[in-house]
Amino acid sequence: MSIFIANGKLVNEGRIFDADVLVENGRIARIGTGLSAPANAQVIDAKGKLVIPGMIDDQVHFREPGLTHKGEIATESAAAIAGGITSYMEMPNVNPVTTNEGALRDKLALAAQKSRANFAFYLGGSNDNLDDIKRLNPQLACGVKVFMGASTGNMLVDDPVVLEGIFTHSPVIVVTHCEDTPMIAANEEKYRAQYGEDVPMAMHPLIRSVEACYKSSSMAVGLAKKFGTRLHVLHITTAKELELFTVGDMANKRITAEACVHHLFFSEEDYATKGALIKCNPSVKSAADRAALINAVREGRIDVIATDHAPHTWEEKQRSYFKAPSGLPLVQHALLSLFEHHHAGTFSLELIVEKTSHAPARLFQVKERGFLREGYWADIVLVDINGSTVVDKEPVLSKCGWTPFGGYTFNSRIDTTIVNGEVVYRNGLVVPGTLGKRLEFNRD
């Protein structure tokens, strides 16, 4: 069946304009004014709504395989499409860890059977899988993920020879989590000596400190400059780290940076009410750091906005500081949180679409997605920019059943999500049945 989106206000490639969109055979067939709906088309009246390309989230943790009491590909991808995320790139710190081709293919097979959104997976780096990285097929993984800081499983890469080998030989973009583990461990002991096991959550940004982030980020940037690596540094949280990155068009950069929605929304003041619900790595830091990140998005120093969606159970989050895990479920409300910045006059609509759709598509060389273009896959989201979403009145679709945005009312609403030309979410309900596709890349 064709879909005809009538009377929409499109936000695409730096423009806002009125147009209709015709979708046929999973792809965008026509964009224009005064188009007529085919006789067999499903007509969606988008009057008063934005029509945007679906978000491509380059950093999620969906917990499958091995950690499925926290989340599953099926549940987390359903939450993603409810939030206007039509494609995602998932991280390797599951069980078993995704550090070889066999584990990567197993996850691709799982997603093909379960994922409601389009999908890709990272190959993880470790101290002992450099050969797996060297022989990686560039079509098989979206990138190589390097934890230059603490992680679960055998994924902390702290051997300098291996690090240099990854930065020299990776056939795809290298993405990094940057925190210095020895500095964090020393800070943990310092605050444990002061408070015992019941360290206040407000100490988290002092334990996962500015200095720990900068030391690791600067090392990653230094390695990339030395070896000419295509590097993307994930979830920047500090004003100081921003000094490492340049302003300008991403097309002219070999080293890029990402900010995540929660670091643009929360600050250390929120630990008083949210506690472990906003405990994440790297940590939510000061209001001044948040303001610097927002400005860096505006000026083009931050290239991509993502989620780092990482669910844990409610029970796990009620534990004391050292036992409560780090990570937040975010995909369902990520875009809505960014539209709050638009309502505040901080981010333009064009900027939000650039950082969430166009930029990740360009950065990872995603084939025929991330834009509203004739011939491209129809991954489209309709947003009621004048609607509202009362978070506590709607089900949280992530398996963990909670959100750090509890108690909040957003000033926008996700109306409809279309993936590969099929309506998968509309009027507050996930439409059963349709599955996403594996992402393809414009790579040799």
C-alpha cells in the first residue's frame, strides 16, 4: 500500500517548507506541492505537523543477548519507534560481548527477527581482538567501539600497543567512550573513605570527574591525529573536552564529537530529586557544562546528538551508590527532549534534524536514509510541535518500565512513525507486525 502524507511542513536539509510526500514500495516516491493521492493510498493528513526524517541513534544499549532482564531488542526498538527513532546502532557490551564476527552475525540474526526499527551493530575492541578488527568487513559493522574507560566484560582497552593497533588498522570509524579508569578508581576510594558504601549520588560527577574525561578524550584525539584515524568521541559531557574539537562542517573533519540528550537536559542539580535515575557514565555534570554543550551543538563543535539508551531495572536503580548501575532508558523521549530546546528558543528545527538524522547518516555513510529525498527509504516521523506529552500518563515501552523524565510534560508529541514505508507507530500505539531492516553503508 502507498502512503500519501498531505499538507505537511517538512524540515529537511536546512529548509522548512510545505509539501506533500508520496511513499511507494517502502521508499519516498515524490515530494512536492499539489500532489494527488493514488486511489489505493493510505492518506495521512499532516496539517499543523512537522514531517521530518526519522532519528538515527548512533549509540544504544538494547541488552540482548545475555542481559534481557533489563531490555530486549523487541522492547527497546518498540520504545525507539514510539520516540521517532527509526534506526539505531547498538553497542557490544552484552553477554557474550560482541568482539568477533560470529557474535556480530548472531546479533544481526536476532535483530532481523525482532527489531521494529532499522539496525546496525558495533564490533567491540578488547586487549586481545586486534586481528578480528583488522579483518572486519566494513559492511558488517557500523563501527569499532573502544572503551577507553571502565566497561562490563573484557572490553576495557588499556594496552597502549593494542590501542595504537586499533587506531592504525580499523577499517571503519572508531568510536570511543572516554574516561580514565585509574583516576575514577582513586576518586571512588576517596569518597568511600568519607562516606562508606552510602556515597551520595551527587558525588557521581566528582568521581566520574571532568579531569577523568579530559585525560581519556585527549588521549583518543591524540592517537587519531597521530595515525590519521576517523574518530568519533561519544557522549562529551564537559566544557573542557570541547577544546579538543573544531567548529565547522563535519565533512571537513576527521575527528568528530557527540552529545547525548540527557547531558543536554539534566545537570548536577537534578541529583537531589532524581538520584540514581540519572546516574550514568560519563556523568551528568554542572549547569555550566550543560550550557557549554548546548552552545557547542549550536556552533557545530558537536556534530551528532544521540541517546546512549541504557536500561536497568527499577530495583537495580534503588541500590546504594556503588551497587546502583549506570545508565538511563531514553529512546522513547529523546526527540521530545530536544524539541524542548526548540520551544526555549535554543535549537532551531533545522538544527535538531541535522544533528539527529542528517549528521549520523553522513558520518557512518548510511545508505539511502537520514534525509527526505526521492528514492530514499521512507523513514519518516510526524511531530505535533504544538501538542503535549504527559510522561506519567503514558506507558513506558522500554522493558525496565521507567524513565528519568518522570513527572515531566513535554510541549510536543510524536504523532506518527513510518519505517521503510510502513506505519509502525500512530496515535500513541505501536502497530504490530512490521520489522526493520539491517542498515547498509556506502563503503567499499
